[in-house]
Amino acid sequence: MEKSNKLKLFIGLVYLILICLFLYFFFSEFSLQELTSYDFIRNNRSYFFELKNSNLILTFFIFLLLTILWVFPFLGFGSPVALMGGFIFGKWIGTIAVVLGLSIGATFLYMFGNFFLKEFIREKFLKKYQNLESKFKKSEFIYLLMYRFIGGIPWQISCLLPTLFNVRVSNFFFATLIGIIPQIFLAVSIGSGLEKIIDKNSEVPGITEIIFSPDIYIPLIAFFSLILVTIFLRKIFYKN
């Protein structure tokens, strides 16, 4: 038991050191003001476009690897990489890259939590989500799929909660892969629309021009419609 606690402490310290090193080197290269400037975004849009055209497969796998690392070990969530995936690759390839990367990263996080954090998660969350245990026992994959589709729980926690129910790794991966497709596709579509707007405008476009572009407002409407559907489904799924 003591060895296990020491191992967990060691892994936690290594994790914090890696994050601190990443943030240090990243912000030593780029300032926050630079990252948020329109010229920086537009110039890097051209860079990514040329990189993708010169070697699509290599760019795809680099983005996939970074997406996996974004989820585990850096505990990032889906929206930023979905927008970036659409911005770089467009709707279809972007959706494949983001969904695959998030699913693999989430599975690694689940495996890590199942091995190192299971008792902590049970202590903190079992009472609140115990009503889901019988549902997962009935049909593990189907309920995992519904759980992933309706969301409503912060991404990092949603990857760890299934440790309460001892779900199989394969079921977790494939349920995540399929369940997150709708929301990721819509977020990627918004990122793709932003790329098209930036390509057409050398100066910062107005907010109305962005919102009323069909490439933006159509996926936005679909995205908010999906949110309303999932809110309704959550009330059923999480009902005691």
C-alpha cells in the first residue's frame, strides 16, 4: 500500500513537472498578445495550409498525436482541438482526426484513472452516480454510448467516472469514438467556417459578418439544437 502511494505521488509530480515545462517553453516562444492577434492567426493559417498541402499524412498524424497528448496527460477538453482541426483540415478530415485523437487520449486517461485513481474517484463520485451502475450492468456499451453522446459532465471527469463501473477498455474506446461524433463534427465545422472567413478577409471581420456567414450560423444552430436535445436526454439518463 505504501509503495502504491509513493508511485502515485511520483507520477503526480512527474505530471506537474511536464505541464510546467510545456507552459514555460510555449510562452517563452509566444506571448499571449501575439497568440490572440489577427495577423498571427492569419499568417499561421497560411503556414498550416501549406504544410497540409505538402504532406497531408504527416500533418494528420502530428495533429493526431498532439490531440492525444492534449487529452492525456495535459487534461485538455475537446472544443479547442475541434476548432483547430476544422481550421487546418476542413470538416471531414478534421472530424476524423479530432474524434480519433480525443478517443485515444480519453481511453489512456480512463486506463490511468482505473489503475491509479479508482479509490479516490469512488470516494468522491460513487454516491452521486450510483444510480448509473444498474444501467451499465444491463448493457455496458449502449449506456456508455448514450453517456458519451449526451455529455453534461466536464470532459476530464467524464473520462474517469466509468472507472466506477469497471467498464471494458474496448467498450469505452468505441463508445467514445461513436458517441462524440455529432458534437465534434459541428465544432469542427465552425472551425472550418472560421478558416474560410479569415482567408477572405485581410483585416479583422466584424462580428456580424462572422455570425451571419452560412459556414458559421448553420453549424451553430445545429450545435445549439443538439445541446437542447442532450439536455432533455440527460434528465432521463441521470434520473434516479
